[in-house]
Amino acid sequence: MASPAAGVVVIVGSGLIGRSWAMLFASGGFRVKLYDIEQQQVTNALENIRKEMMFLEQSGSLKGSLGAQDQLSLISGCLNIQEAVEGALHIQECVPENLELKKKIFAQLDQIIDDQVVLSSSTSCLLPSQLFAGLAHVQQCLVAHPVNPPYYVPLVELVPHPETAPVTVDRTHALMRKIGQSPVRVLKEMDGFVLNRLQYAVISEAWRLVEEGIVSPSDLDLVMSDGLGMRYAFIGPLETMHLNAEGHVPEGSRGSGAFSCQTAVEGRMSAETRQAEKADAVPIRASCEATGLPYRESRSVESPAPNPTTRDQWGAGQSSWRPGAWPQPRG
């Protein structure tokens, strides 16, 4: 039998994301309570986790220092929310992406938790100020948004409510590191957080290039999978520019003709680019519909003229992409 780490982690919701979180916390030696409202759902989830862990162990891909059986012994199902939260140090909510449902769950948890446990949501698109408004324990609340599938992609975005205590973010950051994830601190809430804003900036420009006949869809994908994707799998765009040869002008900053870093990335676009937005809306709207995402017209953002001597040159302001909602978690 494994010797679990101090405390208990509670997973609220036993879908794909909830099961992934359960496996991650068990890999770190934590005792995990997987809560859901239906016994069959919990039973199916535990069986799915068992099969997945056994397969991972056989293929040499199981995380953590414990074997599959020891990790499985740390995970149990629960149908009573009051019993589930007893002794918990961290509660990770993983229910469907519905604001009212999540608010109802957090209001219920708010009434039964102590002043130490962290309340965390896996939401990919709902702001902390929406989720945690009016809670007595708001200082203990934040979003910890994983990237699907969480077991294989380590990034976790930590997004605080304006009233979240710094110690809450620090504790969650340390916990994520302990289970092998790569947490990043989003310093204040914003629609889409960071990952999805970057993702949709790329998608927006990808559609623009295809629509204008610059490149075929298949070659566009190759640019990412066999080009930028391979580079960014190791280092990010800012580190790439930092590591350029001494004296070299960073890529995209030279402003030759109509192209500059601002027109490619920054929301402070030229008049010609702004006039083209209506035409661009057609393929982007189609992209949203094809992936099941709602579409929203672009918002007008008043911005001062970019100063090439500041970090605004690298896209610090509002971006120009238009999709108005974010990918929904699968579970």
C-alpha cells in the first residue's frame, strides 16, 4: 500500500478532465477523492482510470515513482460532497463549462469548507470574477486551467480572482509543480487567459493567409508542424528573439513595407487592415462553426500609437482576433 502525501485532493466531476487530474494527483502520492452525483458515473470513471494506468505502466509511460496498483489504491469514488471535502487541502472542479452550474457548486462548497483549502476551477473560458463572486472564501479561490489532455500536456494556467490571496496562488503553484505540471501565473484575469489568446491569434492569421491565397491549408499546417511548432516546442517567441545573434534585428520588427510586427500580431492595425476585417470574418466565422465555437464580432479597442522602443512592439496590447468564446473542456 502506498504512503500518501499529507492531505487529500478532491476532484469534483469525473469526466475526462476530472479523471486526468485524479491520475496526476495520484502520481504525486496524494490521496484522491473523485466526486460525482451518479454511482455509475463514478464506477465507470474508476474503471477507466484503472485501464489507463495499467496501460501506461505496461508502456513505460506511467508518471510518478509509485506503481500503477499503488497509485490506484490512492483514488476512491465519493457521492457525498460533505464527506468528500473532509481533510481536503485542494479541491479541483471539473464539471461541464456552464457558468450557473459551476457557481452553484462553488456556492455549495463555500458553505462546507474550512479556511485552508484551495478552491480551484478547471474552466478554460469563465473568468474568476464570474465564478467566485460573493463567496465568503473568495481569497482561497482561483482558476487552474489545464491543457487537454492534462496527463500528457503539463501546462496549467493559474488565474486569480481580484481578491485571491497571494498565498493561494503560491500554494497552488507549488502543488502543480509537485505533481509534475508546469504552472504559469496569469497576473490578472482576461478573456481567454493566455494560451487561448495566443492560439486564436495564430488561427486568425492562418485563416487570413489561406483566404488571401498566400498558402494552401495543408502547407499552412506544415509551417506550424514542421516549422514554428518544432521551435516553440522548446522555447517561446520571446526567448527566441532574445537568443538571436548579437546586433541582429529581431524577426518581424523591421517594418519593411506593409508588414511589421504590429500588423502581424498587435491589435493596433493599419486602416487597410481594419477595413479588411469584414472580409476576414467569413472564414473565421466558418472556423468557429466547424469547431462548435460561438462567433462574436471584433471589439473596437482604442489604443495609442505603438512605440517601437517599448514592449508594445511585441504585442502587449489587445489582439485583433475575433472568436468570442473558448474551447470547452472535454469532461
